Amino acid sequence: MNQESWHAVTPQYSQYDAQIKRFNELEKVDFYDIQPRLKQALSTLCSLNGFNRILVVNTVDNAFYRNIVKQSLLKTDRTKPVITTESLELAALTGSYTCNDKGDIVTKVEGLLDKANGGYLIMPVSLLLANPASWQMLKAAVLGEEISPVNADPRKIASQAPSQAYQVKIILVGDRHQIADFEYIEPELYCGLSMFTEIEQQLPLNKSSIETYLGYISWLVEQYQLPTLSFGAIHRLMIAGARYTEDQHYMPIETLWYLSLLQEALLTSNNKVISEQDLDQAIDNKYQREAYLPERALADITDGQVIIETEGECIGQVNGLTVIDVPGHPMSYGEPARISCVIHFGDGDISDVERKAELGGNLHAKGMMIMQAFVSSALKLEEPLPYSASVVFEQSYSEVDGDSATLAELCSFVSALSEYPINQQIAVTGAVDQFGRVQAVGGLNEKIEGFYHVCKHNGLTGEQGVILPKSNLKHLSLNKDVVESIKNNDFHIWSVSTVDEAIPIIMGKPFRGEDEESVISRIAQRIENFERHEHPQGIVERIKNWLF
């Protein structure tokens, strides 16, 4: 039920085989032509003659992309000077001069505004954040005010300080965080003073865009003097791209990402053609360099320091899936987490241990409250549950946030309430809404691979696997060893849209229905038995006792 084939867990691009076979014949598409927003913004900037002389470009903050912006601008307007800078001081911006004892100017050094006069000046937003005083001078220049250069020797004052008005247009390049910080310096940045655009990092992949995408790859190969790619290598590159974007229907168009991968693949190639095996080796080498932390985390589980069960059944315990991001480490990695729930007589409160210990974030708390609301609705409770619950991430010593464990926490909760055991061979991820619909979450590839590696080390039983939201299927691009195990029925993926679909897979019982074996029926029976035991006299007798 709901089990997915291996085709669903890795991107399938065979529908583009005809275009891929013509890779070397396709028209090349350079960076400028694959960035329609940037292209339109630069064209508008070149045409405008009013005060709107600043273009803010959101992209990765490095000189490589700023140079790409410069090359794109030169294609738009070849007649005017284009100046770039990677450092900014007031004297460098406005220029400087010295004078003699009489106050006559004897030397003058041109500044960036002089060099870019009549043209364009490209600079990082980070420079203005580091030198906010320069912004006021730059803003005045853009608005047509006269600017005076810096006196390099303040001991000698010019009899008549020079000043000049400039006709210059500014392009500020930075990432979204830097631009947001810059808005504190200039809160009216977009009020008639500047335009905004961004360099797109992804391209939707479909029948109408595949030739554009392949033409861009072909341009990269030619522009950076790389060997051509084989048919299999292009397929492998697209699969790697889908994993990078976390979407099978989008391809990255980040130049540096491709150059990093292709230049490493070049090391094992014959310098004539980059093959699929060359790309595989480059990807494996990258993982080997970065895999110390995930391998240590796996060792903690396999050594028994962290308890994760991958066989048998247990009431109130489920394998959830987490993604670990360590500051200073380039790779996110997946790690299973044991989520447990215990029930005791109480007032219906569900205690979120992570939240009470101040280890749970706001999104995690929101997910817990949504889960509680859904269970109350599913049980059609007119009064609070006669049980209280305690839900916790076992052996978790850092903050837990996000709602991706909501489905797993719900499974542990209803298991503890119904006393039906959970299959420990199956891990669960997914968010849940108040209507019981299972919603998409992030980091699926890393989560699945993290649980798979634990199962593989403990021994694959042929029954192990992961339950995930059906809406997440398009995000899957799993490593080859996981795909091979799914192909051989050693490991499984189940996709679900509702809680009603997930519970039978992991607990072997229907979630609701007239069947007395359903989870909801079993919970209702426990509640009824509790009330009988607690109040055997019935409501009429209890009222009499209260009154008399």
C-alpha cells in the first residue's frame, strides 16, 4: 500500500534523450541570455535618465558574480565605461588632491566617480555596510549634487576647493541578508531611487526549457575550456543538479557550482570527454572529504551509544528523521531520532518535553499543538482526554525545531493511547495539518539516507523503509546505493497524503472506521473503560452524591 518504485526516488530524464544526444549541436546560451530578469533590469537601467540610477542585484556575494554582472552590462551598453571595485574608501570614491603653500592645486588623483563618469560603477553592498559614510556621498553624486574630492594633506588648504557633478549609474551587488541590512542605512532605497532584480539560481526544467538548459551547459564547457560531456555524464549531471536544488523539476544555473563539479571530474577524465564515471568519482570524492561528522554520528548509533531500533515492535516509540546542520560544516546530513510517548492518567494535557526544557523551537511547538488538535477532532471528544501524555526526542541534547516530526509524534502518541505497537523497521517524516493531511517537509534525501545507513549496518531485513509525504516525491534524488536497495526490495519508500494512509503502514491497523480493531476505536474503548472504572455509578448517581 502506497509503496513507491525505485523510479520515483531518483530523477528520470529519459524524455529528454533526443535533445541530450544533440548536445554538441545545440545553440549555446550564455549567462546573460539565461537570466531574463537581469537582462531586462540592465536594459532598463541603461535607458533611464531620471533619478532612478541605482540597480540593486541580489546574488551570491563574491567577485566572480560581480564580474559576470559587468560582462552582462557590457553586452547591454558597449559605449560607456563600466568600473568595478572591491574596496571602498572615501578618497578612493571621490578622488583626492594636494595643494602648495599658496593654496594652488598641484596634484589630483581620479576617484571611482571620475573613472565611471558618464557610465556605470559596480560595487558590493558589503562595502557600503563597512563604510556607511560613503553612501551619503555616493547618493549625493547619483542625485546630481557636486562632490568635492578629499584633501590628501589637510595642513595645506586649497584657495578654492574643487567640486564636480557626475553622471553615473550605480549597480549594488550583494546577497539578500546584506541588502536587508543596507535598507537600515537607506530605508527609502526603493522609493524612486533604485530598482531591484536578482540573478536566478534555478531554471524550471520542461520540454520548452531543456534546450536552453543544455545550451547553457554547452556554453560553460566552451567558455571555461572543459572537455565535452558524454550522454551518460549529462544524465548524471542533471541528477546531481536535482539533488542540489532539491527538486526534480528544477536545474541549478549557478556557474560556480558547475565549474566546481566539472573541474574535479576533469582530473579523472581523458581530457577529451567527461564521462558519467568521472562525475561519479568527483561526487564520491567530495562526499569523502566532508563525511567525517555523519560517519561519526553513524558510529555512535552502531556502537550503541545512541539507541535506534531497526527491528521489532514497540508501543509509543517511533523512528523520526532529522537533518543536522553544523556551523562551519558544508554538508547537511540525516540522522534518525527516537521519539517516544508515555501515557498516564491526567487532564488531557500533552507535555512537549523539548519545549518545557527550552530545547524546542516555535515551529516545533506549533506542530505539537496542531497534532493535539487533530487527535481531539478525530476522537470527537466532548471532554478532555482522561489521559495526559509526555512526548520527547530521546537522547537529543540540542534545540529541536521545525514541524517535520509532527507525523512521527502523532504516531507515537496514538500508539501509546491505543497500546498498538509501532513497527521499528519503518521511519516517519512529515508535517500534519488540523485535518490530518500530511504536508511536505525539507531535507528528504539526507533523512532517508541517514536511516538507510543505520539499517544497512544493523542488517537489512527487506521490510525496512521510510514513510514520507506524497508531495515530497518530486524532491527525491537518492544516492545510488539506496536506489539499488529499493530496486532489489531490500528497502522501501511509502508516500502518504493523510494520517489515515500512514497509520496502517506503521502500525498494521486502520486509523479509523467501524472496525473495532481501528486505532480510534481502540482509544475510544480505553477511554470508556477508564470512565467506567473511575465513575461506576453513572451520571445520575454521581449528581445525587454531589447534592446530598
